Amino acid sequence: MFVDESGFYLLPAVVRTWAPMGETPRLVHYHTKDHISAISGITLSGELYIAMQERAFNAADCVRFLKHLVRQIGGKVLVIWDGSPIHRARVVKDYLCNESKGMVHLEPFPGYAPDLNPDEGIWNYLKYVELKNVCCDTIAELRREMRNAVVRLRRKREIIKACIRQPGFVSN
């Protein structure tokens, strides 16, 4: 399973769109730093697991997500993720040594190659396809839009598998 975190802001991810000639499309939004942080994991079979919250993820949140994965998958989990400081924190190491009972094994991506993580493709797809040009006034509205986008993406396993194929982890 490939795991990564990302942030989603109220500001829209602006992409090219079509409009009637002479009518410039306008996206009205307010400048704010309010956001939703998300952590997700994708499997080779195209499954997507995701958790969201209204603050940045810390090491304890990562451990909670790992526990969630173990419960959902019901077996051993190999997690491949980046070398973020929250992934190397004492809380994570303690969980692996004391609580995980060998159910979770962690492997880091090389620090020089963040683009190898297929989960980055998931974030790009959510931001620039599913949520393109979406302007939200509140965090609650953004959360609703994100949940709907995740539901749509879960139905598109081929997109998830394509994100895994893109860095060359599996062949067509």
C-alpha cells in the first residue's frame, strides 16, 4: 500500500474551461488558509483508503490511520511512504514495536524521488479533475465536495491502478 498526505484549501484549483465567446468565466473566492488535511493509501488492486481532518496530520494521526488500515484490510500491511518527519517519529516507532504485532511493515521512498509515490497521482486527480474550479465558502462545504469526489474516484479503479503504473511499479 502506498500512503501519502495532502492538503485541500478553500481556494479552487483553477484549470482551463470553456465559456461562451466574450464571457470570461469568473471564480469568486475568499483568500483564506483554512484547509482540510487528508491521508490516503492505495493498493495494487485499486482500493482507496482515506481519512480527513481540519488540521495538519501529526505522527499520532498517522498511527491512527495505520490502525484503521489494519482493521479494514484484516491482514498484514506493507506501507510504502515518504520520509516525512511525522513518519519517523517516536510514536510511529513505538506503535510498530509494541502494538502492531507484526501486522504493519513500513518502507520509505528514497528522499530524492518523491515523484515515485503513486499516491501523488491520486492527489493530482482529486484536485485537478474531480475538484477542478470548485469554490467552497466553508470547510463543511469543502468536506462534502471532497467526500463526493472520493466516492467517484473509488468507482474508477482503473484511474487508481494507472497512478500505480505511471511510476513503473506494475506493468500493464
